[in-house]
Amino acid sequence: MCGICGVVDVSGAGRANLGMVQRMCAAIRHRGPDGDGFYAPSGDPNVALGHAPPEHHRHRRGDQPLYNEDRTIALVFNGEIYNYKELRRDLRSKAHAFRTDGDGETIIHLYEEYGFKLFDQLRGMYGFALWDTQRKRLLVGVDHIGMKPLYLWERGGLLHFASEVKAFNETAELNLDVLDTYLSFGYMIGADTLFKGVQRLPAGHYLVAENGTTRIEEHWRFGVGTAIDLRADDEQGWITRARDLLTESVNLHMRSDVPVGLFLSGGVDSASVLALMRPQAESIETFTVGYDAKTPDNELIHARKIAAHFHTTHHERVINAEDWWNGFQRYVYHHDEPNANPSAVSLMLLAEETAKRVKVVLTGLGGDELFGGYMAHAAIPQILRAQNSWGRMLRGFAQPLLRLERYYPMMKRYRGIGALPTYLPRLTQSLLPRDEGLRRLQSFDGLVLTDTLRGELYGANLQAAWDAAHHKETTYAGIVDRSLAPDAYNFAQALVINTWLAGNALLNCDKVTMAHSLEARVPFFDPVLLNFAARVPSSIRMQRNKYVLREAMRPLLPAFALARPKQPFGTPILNWFRDDLAERIQAVLLDDGAGIRDLFQRPALEALLRAHFDGSAPQVEVVFRLLTLETWLKTFTKERVPVS
């Protein structure tokens, strides 16, 4: 892996220069610490590109930028094209000549051959920037599912792009208009970021800058693609095809000039990847993160059993509250965007240890998204059915139920009514209009952040921004429209992929591994496998949790791995935030210099923290989102938001 960046003067005023890009590369050198490569032609001051590569890529790929035969096209590239050998053979048959032995150069020749249709040929993860000198055209693209992010920042006709926001070398300004999105979800969705003026290029899209304008186009969408030649009632056929395609994907992802390891949890997803890696490698190193003996349901025990079954060289990183706290500070810096995912901190600590032994790892990320492993895959269709039947008739009861949300944290303490906060939000979501109900379901609204809490906690400026968001088309509504499908289960699958996966899980995977220049590969997200998964009939896919995957892997996995029920990869922050880390968290959030003082009402913030830490109304998710936001503000902003 590596980092890329660049500047293009879309206005044609000649303001791009090598110095800009050198500074940008220096800010993301952790992604590729072994030197830089630059493209800044003396005859064209409107473009400058940069690349920071890791050493293990150099001998195969050659230094970047990469060029076509007559050097009229230049490319900087981050990622892996797994089907590059097949692409090279096909392109050579069409008279294209290659300068390197690697995968990145295929993008240049695909562009020459197919233009913007080049994306249809690629099986991989990538972010790239291509400069066409003859057309004075910049093409910036990211892969179909968003495994390799790229950020965009345009100011006064000067377009900057980079693998990480910190490459822009500017004091960040908080984008108050979308702060509620982060506070609601714990991550950002769509193209929005909390850096004012900065957008993330959406998964499956590319940007073109030419003739003084920029435009963003879609090149891939989940659920849109080639039909599968299987009957809807051929259950065994779908199961066999799933195994065959996952096997093919794992084999492609193991193409490497260096040994390939595996992040191994105790679940069926990473166990499936390991089972398919085993015939391809004489030895495999596996890596698991877990917690000290006080933590229940530790992944360590289950991962050890799977590693022993497949005879891997197994490594563990065992962390405690102190380790996690120290890692959290670095996590916020490396993630760029505030992201309240405590398990990602643990994964970053595991990546640190893994990078000492291997440079490439596969992961089991994606099994849930492809094969129906999340609660939302069943809950979303249930809510849609309710909204379209009795929910429409009883919509007037939604507001009284919403007023009960303020009492949910307190209800959890009592035996008789403690289950109500689990069931009442689902009832409320069924009574609301489609987009609002689904948004509340996906953001755990009512269980985490309620409208009542917003009203009490938000300062005047944030309250005004939140109110304004209710009166315009939202990012979430656009994602819902992009995810729509005739089958409600297929719609749910697409919606999870376009929100949680793109805005949280895949960003985490990239950021925490690249913090240590570790290349993480995700076999479940091969586009051919994704296209297949989108077409598995829901009547087959939704029989049980990840039914198709479990049945496909039954001949290859031990019974104990298949029998283990779905378990989220958790972190014991509920205990840590109540005990080990309580004093430090309160010190951060109640500090007189805290940036969040300018965003929230101090009395309401103090009351929330007091109720959490004395146990009367625990709200660990809200506290963690506030802690992450405050740490992000200190890390990336120097001037605080104006006092409300």
C-alpha cells in the first residue's frame, strides 16, 4: 500500500507546483515510508502528482508515477489490481507495451483502450489519479466498494486530492452542518466529512477535471450488474457457486511477492478465508487481538482453536484499558475523520504488531454484508412492511413514543421495564415515514442519541444546523434512493453496504492498517463475488444467519467454527469507561479548554456525564462519540467553533 496526492489547477491559472505536493506527501509518509515519487512537468504548471510507496512494492512495480509508451499519460496509484496478470495478457494482445511487471500500469492502458469504462475491467482495491496531457484531463477514481479512500478539497479553482485529509496541510475548520450526522451514527455517511470544504470521493465513483470544470460520475453500484445463470430455486447451485467464487477471490488476493498473513477472529468469516488460504501456502501466520482475562467472550479462545485446526503460526495481541487509551489518541490522528468505533482502536494495535512480521494480511471483513449477518438485514424489511401497513394508519402515535426516549437510559436499570428500550424504538420507527424510520434504525436513535437529548445538549449554533438539516434533502435520503431494490431484503443489504460499510468498516480497515504501512486485503469484496451476492435470492440467503456462507464452507470448516453463533467484535469499553478510564474521560470532556464547550450546553453535558458515571443513566455510546469528537478537535483544529 501507499499514499497518493496531487494538485490540479482546474482554472488553468498555473498555480500547481512541486512544493505543494512534496508537503502533502510528507504528511502521509506513514502509508509508504520508503521514498516519494513526483510528477510536476515544467511545461505545465497546472498539475502536480505525488506518491509515497512502501519498499515491498518497488521491485515489482517500479517507481511511480507510471507512464504509457509515449509518456503522454501519468499515473499515481494506491492499491492492488488482483487480476493484473490476465489484464496484461489481454492488453498486450491489443498492442500495448508495458514498462513494469506490476499491476498499476494496467490502469493506464485500460484507460487508453476503454476510456472511462476501464473500471469495468478491474478486480481490486484502488485509489488513483491519472493525468492525460493531450486532453489536459485529470481522472481520479476509487474502487467499487471504497476500500482505498480519496479525499477532495477544491478552493478557488485549485483542486487537491489525497489518500488522507491531513495531506492538505491546513488548519481544519469544523463542518457544523453535518456534525449531527456524526453524533447520530458515530461515523460519516456519503461524501460528507467534518472538515469544512473536504469531501470523500464516494465508493464506485470517479472525478473528471477538464475544460475548467469538475464532475463526479458513478462507475459501480451494488445490485446493478450481470445476471447469474442459476434458477431461483436451485439452492445447492447458489451454495456451490458461492464457495467457488470465494475460492477464486482468495486465490487472487494471495498474489503477492511477500508472505501473506491473516487477521483471524473467532468467527466463520475469517475462518472461511483461512480454510481457502491453506491449500495455497505451506505456512500461514495468523493474528488475533483480544483483552485481558477479565473480559468475557474473548475472541482469543475461539481464534486459537481455529488456528490450531489449520496449523498456523499464531500470534496474539492482548490489550488492557491502558493500552487501548494510549492507542486511542493515535487512532484519532490516523483516522482523520472522527469515528467512534472502539474495536478499530484494537485493530490498529493488532496492525502494529502484525506489521513487524508480515507486510500483507487478508481479513474476513465482508461476510456479514454479503450474506446477511446483521440485525438490520432482517429489521429493515420488517420496518418497511409495518410502515406500509398499520404504521401508516397509526402514525399519530409516533410523537408520544418519541417523548419516552429521554427515559430509555434510566429504564435499563430496572427489571420490569428494562427491555422496553429495546422494543419501543422499533415500534416508533415503524410509525415514522420511510427515510426517517430507517435513519433512526441505522443510527440506533432512541438507544443512543435522542431528539430530547439533542434539544438539551446542543448549543445554539449546532441546534440551528440540526434544525436546518430537517428542511432540505439529506445525504441519507440520497443513499436510500441509491439502495432501492424491488426486494426489501436486497434493499436492506444495499443500504447497509452504502452506509455502515462505506462510512465505517472499510475506512477503519484502511486507516488503522496504513498507520503502520500494512497492506490489508479483503477477499469478500471482489466485484464478481459482490455481484453474485447481490443476486442470491433472499428466500435462500435469509433462512438463517449467513446461511449461504455457512453451507458453502461446511465441507471445509470444523463443526465448532460453524456452530458458533454470530458475535460482534466488541471492546469492553462499557467496563473501562465506568472504571479504569472514567477519571481521564471526565477530565477531557469537562476541561475548561475543551472544544466541545463551544458546541454543547455545559450544564446538560455535565448532567449527562454525571448520570453515566454514577450508573443512574449509562450512555457509553454517547460518551464515546463526545470523547472522540473532542480528541479530534484538539488534533485537527486550532481555532475553536464560535461560542453559541
